[in-house]
Amino acid sequence: MARKKRHSIDKRDGYLVVVMGDMEIWDGADLALLRETLAGLVNADKRVRVGVDLSTVKYIPSGFFGMLYDYAERGTKVRVFGALPHVRNMLWFREFFELQDSTDGLDTFQLCLRAQTSLSVGDPGSMKAPWATDDENPFPHLEPLPERFQSVAALR
């Protein structure tokens, strides 16, 4: 359950950083509290630089990185501070965060928008899906089922 009284907002390197306390595992309620806090900073207060302290976090719900990415797509600069090794090994983290210089002594990572990730192959749209064909009609002509197998015939 989210502990509303246990989060705070710090200022680091020009970013307003949400610190959720010493929680190692965030659940859905914690993520909701974080979402509400970031929405207040970005939407209501019009802050263009926000961050989240991850220095005690070992597990993050899957929606966390997507939420941060949504803010970045809207033009907000997003950083995370002090990410532990387990979090750094998460696919979202490896693909979209880059180490930055910081004055607070914690490793600081900037969320970067990317057109494609290192896992992508080729240029976007340059390859066909494995199931795609060059045929105009990829489905061969099929004969209709005999009447006895059609659902209408069964009702007669």
C-alpha cells in the first residue's frame, strides 16, 4: 500500500525528484501515488524537468517506465537517480536510459527517446513481417462448407 506521508520532492541538478522513501518493492498503489505526484508537477505546476529516486528500489511495476516515457514524449526531461543493479538490468532501462553527469554522487540516468532500439532489425518499415506475402490475396480460394456443417442448417 502506498505510504503517502513517506514521499518527498527534492531538487537535484535542476530537476524536481520524487523520493518514495526506503521502499524496496513498489506495488500498484505506490505507482499510483508516483503517477499522481508526477502529474501534479508536470501538468499542474508546468515543470519541464522531473526525476525519480530509485536508490532503494529493487522491483518496479511494469507501467513505471511507460509512464516516464509518456512524459518524455510530451517534452518533459526525465531522469532517474541511483538505480540499483537489478533495475539497471531491466530491458526498458537498458534501452532508454543513458548515464549523465551529476553533482549529487548518485548515478544519474536520462530517459532518451529512440526511434528504434538495439533489438530492432533494419529500418522501421523496411522489412515485411514473416507471415506477409507479395500476393494481392494471400488467402487461397476456399470452398464453402457443405450445408450440413453450416450453423444455419443445424437450426432447421
